[in-house]
Amino acid sequence: MDGKGESAKPQAMIVRLTKFSDPEDPNKTESFLAVVRLAGEACVTDLVPASADQNVKAREFADNKGRKCMELKRE
């Protein structure tokens, strides 16, 4: 948030993404947390792979206002 109270605005959000890693087997998936910058031009800044501290890492990235947009490749 960029402040407190009713005028505060979110600066980032964290979204869980599921990638189907094998089109033949819908049970094979990978889970990521995407950190999305909302201030200025909205973009994805980080993809955090599954791990024991995944949520903590994603929050740290979301709290860092200096993160740059990722270049995403389409598969």
C-alpha cells in the first residue's frame, strides 16, 4: 500500500498461477506465485516457484518498489 487509511492504494498484488506442464496429463502441474506491480505500468515483476518459503519470498518482492518488469516468453 502507498499509505494508510481510506486513501491508500495497492502497489502490488500476488496471484497464484498453475501451469500444466504436460498437455497429455492434466495432473502434472507446476505452481507459481506471480508478483504484479500495480503502480505506473502494471506488469509481472517476479515468478516465485513452489518452495517452503514461497509466500515470504513473494511478499518481499511485492514490497520492493524498485522491481522491474519481467520479459515473459510465450510457449
